[in-house]
Amino acid sequence: MQINNGAIIDHAYGISTIDVEYKTAHFASSHLIVEGDRAALIDCGTNYSVPLLMLALQNKGIAPQQVQYLILTHVHLDHAGGAGQLMQKLPNATLLLHPRGARHMVDPRILYASASSVYGEVEMARSYGQLIPVAADRVRAVQDGESVELNGRELSFLDTPGHAKHHVCVYDRKSRGVFSGDTFGLSYRAVHVNGEPFVFPSTTPPQFDPEAAHASIERIVALQPECVYLTHYGRITDIPKLAADLHECLDAFVALAQRVQDAGHARHRLLRDELTHYLLQRLQTLGNKQPRELILAALELDIELNAQGLEFWLDSLPK
């Protein structure tokens, strides 16, 4: 089922991956859960993703009034930038998210300013647009261990910091699936190892915490999920193996950052180069034979953001 240049990928248990067409195809997604005559969306992309999500609902035969929840794993703009506009189109939906993120949806001015400091005003206008507030009475902060029901289907929330302090994951008991946002890393279909997913961590600024990231990955593994649904991108299985890969990559990223910690003005360039070399070498060792140019085209943005996030972490360490 095609939607412009993106796609809907249908999975079991009424779950679908919807391409939100952020940056490029198969880069960022929203996940739809349908249970009877009710639905929930997990993450929503940017303002420019909203028409795609509304068309996806239409193509699935779901009226806007049937969407009960919009759930945000965290408020980074590739996951939450379109929430205000989307909530205007979903009259019965409640917005669910981490307590630390809730105020930023009601009053997004600080969130916008923070993102602008990273991306700049030109990129903000091109990729995200203005952030629209959500009425406070439609926003509900969810606590660690709290559950909601989607037409009788239990969705449970886990506080999972590491990528961000305001991050939650969602466990769906019916499918034994976890919707992980960025906690369980990134896995792009454009970069693979003999058709199998390649995962690596997202250490983007400004709240990356390696110790918390390791612990959050283990919280997901402890659930013994059948699968994990990544915002970047789609459904993955073989969770224990991929968790081990993520732990290994996290440790390597931290070691690389510490290696260039005292490099002064050259630190960012050196860290970018080290991350690039590490990921290319790791892919080659695992059996990936794709051209270097193709791999870097897929990973370049995340290498840059990961380097920035690792530097934020270095600068937060006690002197």
C-alpha cells in the first residue's frame, strides 16, 4: 500500500509501520496499532508527516475519531514535531508521553529553541516547521510501569533514559512487542548485513548517558519480547543478539569519545572520523559488501549527531 514515496508495512496483531518521509524513505516511521474499532499511533514525525499519517489512516479504514491515543516515545522533533498539528485532526485522542516531556507539548517554545540551537533556523523551517501547542487537558504524563487500555488491549510504559531523560518505551502484551523509539538503537534497511538488520546506538545531544542507555536496553531484553519496533526503522527480531551488538557499540562509541577528549578544536572532526571508521569496519567484519558511498549516505546524519551527543556527554563529566 503506497503513500507517496513512502509505504505502509503491515505486521501481525494489527500493527503497521508507516513511513513518515523524514529526510528520506525508510528513515523514520510511526507505528499504528489497531484493536477493533480503536487505534493508537506511536510517534508521529514532523508537521510535514501529518498528511501522510492522515492518508494512512484513511487507507486503513480508520476515521480520525477512532484514534484513542497518540503516544510519543520522546519529544525529539523527528518523533514528536508534528504532534500539535496531528492532535488537531484527532478529536478524541489523548497524548501520552513521559512526565519530563509533557510540558514541552503544552508549551513548545523551549523545545523549539533547543532544537534551533542544534539545527539552525533554516533547517528548522525546512525539516520541522513551527511547533503547535497541545491543550493541557489532552496531555497525559505516564509513569514508569503504568498501563493504558486500547479497547481492552494493554499497553505498558517503561521509563528508559539513556538516549534522552524523557524517553519511554511501550510494551504491547498482545504482540509481545516493544515500541522502542531510539532506546534500542537504529537499523536502516539501506544498510544491512546479508539481508539481516544492522543496529547501532543513537547518542544524539543533549542528554546521552551511556550507563543509563545500557540499563534501558537490558530492561527491554528482560521482557523477552518477540520483536522490537524501531522508529528508525521498522520491526526487528533476534533481540538478545541485537542487544549484545548495541552494548558492544555503546562501549566502543564511549571509548572513541574518551580517546579524543583532549583534542581541543579538532575533537569534533576526529570523533566523526573515528565513528565513521568504526561503523565501516564493523559492517565489513560482519559481512556487509555494500559500497562505502552507499553506507555513508545512509549513516552520515547519525554519525554527525552521535558525535555531537558524545561531546555533550564528555563536557558533562566532572572535571
